Amino acid sequence: MRGAIRGLARMGHANLHLLRDYTKLIGGSAGRLVLSLLYFTAVANALSIAGFGLFATASGTGIVLSRIAGFGFVSPLYRAATRKPHLIGAYTAGYLAALLASMPVVALVALGFYGLVFEGDMGLLPFALVVAAEIIGWRSLEVVCIVNNGMGRFGRASVLVIVGSAAKALAALLFAHAGLAQTDLLSWSVFYFAANAGSALLGIVLFYPRQRLRWRPALYLRRLGDSLAVAGAEILFYLQSEMDKLLVLSLGGPAIAGIYAMLMRLIDLTALPVRSFNMMIVQKLIRTPGLLQSWRRRWMTEGGIALVSVAGMGVLGLILAVAPTLLGRNVADAAPLVLLVLLVPAFRNLVEYQSELLYARGRTGMRAAILALLGLLKAGFLTLLLQGAATTPDDQWILGLNGVFAALWIASAGATYIALDWRSRLPRDGPSGAPDIAAA
């Protein structure tokens, strides 16, 4: 009896710690939500709708390219921070070496994207500055946050997220009040790069763990396969996540791309609390692999994510329906369309959550394969949906986005849970994920 009571007490204590950590993460997400909304409003109205569409698409391209940078070595660095923090210095040295080695590849791919999508609409220099802001600036800040989250320093990571978001919001406000032309993408790209690089430097100086860098090539070689698989999966995830902006720009032009980018940015805001939850569940699954074996728990978790996502989008849509100019003159053009994509945040956030489940269980190869499939499906569905978008009313093709993302969720859920259940029936002899990393 006493043993059972002690067990319940330990469980309650662990749940309180989990709730406390999630509250810290949510604190950072809430602060980032407010600042992101401020940043979005300033930029969306300081630039023209077409200019915002070009900037958002270039930023999305930079996010994809930032996943090539480092060849996925952030993954073993995060796992080391979670399970073996004394190895952070060694894994940091490996990450820096991988980052340097990846730069020529990143540059070549960036030039390819520019030539295929942006040339003729956006200058090379502003494109390069926006892409560099994502790769050198924001991704470095993310790495600092990832390491701190892995070590359980959720409060520090939340503060850093708020600092980074505040820097971008401040840059946007300064640009908006600088009296520059709405078509001046070059000036805005300089502001954007300075904000991202400055906040990353501040984060590294103040929040990165102080450990001596140690060069351990043998350690890195053992992690190379997992790192490349994670990099491939993340590239595919963000490619299919940002591909819509590229397709809209290519098929509909900058003006339609601007309206679409505004909608997607508002949808992104609903994902902030979900991403905090994803961070917690990944750590929990690394430590407790059988956490989501129950189908009841799986569907309850997915239902909760969907409910939070739809509620957030619904509240935002109703506010903008009553006060369409609340977020500025340019955003008012997209305000009537917000409720038409009410279900998109739920399906989009669930696909991201399912991808994180595969990462937590060490299914990096399968994760990459599923994301490749989703990318192909998304490209096909969006191409069909966007054909003739420039000559049809906005509400027709925007409403169809709910069906596109619903189909992606169905494909992702089926493939993800089949992969997880199939893996659980195999002998437990060292999967490629956390247990293998922990053996370092």
C-alpha cells in the first residue's frame, strides 16, 4: 500500500514538473505570439502586398535552406543536451564544422531557387540578405534555444525566443516609420538581417552553455547517418511546408502570393503553443518510448491539438470580421478570407506533430520518406488548385485549401502510425534515435 502511495506521489511530482516546464515554454510562446503579431502587422503594412509576398517567400526559402546548413548535426547536439550534457562542447565543435562544410551547398541551392522563382521580381542582394538572416541569424538563435530546452532550461529558452521576436518586431517598426518606399525590399532586408544576426549573437553570448570545444571525429562519424537522415527529413518537412508560397508566387504572381502569405502567417501564429507541446512530448518520448502506445491517448492528443488550432484561428477570424483594419490597411484585404481556412491550422499542426513523433522514436529514415511523399502530394494538389487562380475569385481557391491539408493529414497519420506500430513489434536492439545517441 505504501509503495503504491509513493508511486502515485512520484507520478504527481513528475506531472507537476512537466506542467511547470510547459508553462515556461508557453510563457515564451505567448510573448512571441504578441511580438510576432506586432512584427507581422508592421511589415505587412510597411511593404506593398506584392512586396510582402516576395519577402515571405524568400524568408520561407531561407528556412528550408537553414535545414541544409549543418547537415542535420543539430539533432545529435540536442540529444546530447537532453541525455549527456557534458558532451555539449564536443557536439558543438562537430556542429560548427558541419555548418562550415555545408555553406557551399547552401549557396548553390540558394542560387538555384533564385534563378527558378525570384529572378525578375526580386533583386539578388535583398534575396541573399533575407536568406542569410534565416540561415546565419534565426537558425543560430534556434540552436541556442534547442540546447537550452534539451538541458531543461526552458525559462532561458523562452526569454531568448522573446528577445529574438522583439528584435524583429523592433526592426519592422523602425522600417515602417523610416519613410522608405513600400517597394524598397533592399532596405527592409538590411533591417531584417541586422535584427536576426544581432539577437543570435546576444543569445550565444548570454545563454549558450560554457563548455570547451572538443574535437571528437569518431563520435561524429557514429552520428553521421542519423544527422543526414534528420537533415533530409527537416528539409522535406519545411520544403512541403513552404512550397505553397513558392507555387503561389510562380503560378499566381506577387500580389496573390502576398495575400496567401498573409493568411499563412496568421495560421502560423496558431502553431506557437502547439510547437511548445511538441517540444515537451519529444523529450517525454525519448525518455518513455511507450507513452503513446494507446490509440485512445493518440486520438485524444490529436483532438486536443486540432481543437486548440481551430479555436485560435476562429477567434482571430471573428476579430478581423468585426474589425478588418485592426492589423492594418494591407491585412484588411485578407481579413474576410481568414474564416475560409478555419480547418487548415488543425491539419497543418497535426502533420508537424506526427513528424515530431517519428523523430522522437528514432524513425528518421521513415520520417524523411513520409515527408517526401507529403511534399509530392502537396505539390500536386496545390498545382491543380492554383491553376487559373489569378483569374478566379480568391475565396474559391482559398476554400479548397482545407481539402488539400485534410488529405495531407490523412496520408501523414496513416503512414506515421503504421511506421510507429511496425517498429514497436521489432526487437529493441538499438534504434537510430535517442537510445543510440545516449550510448555516446
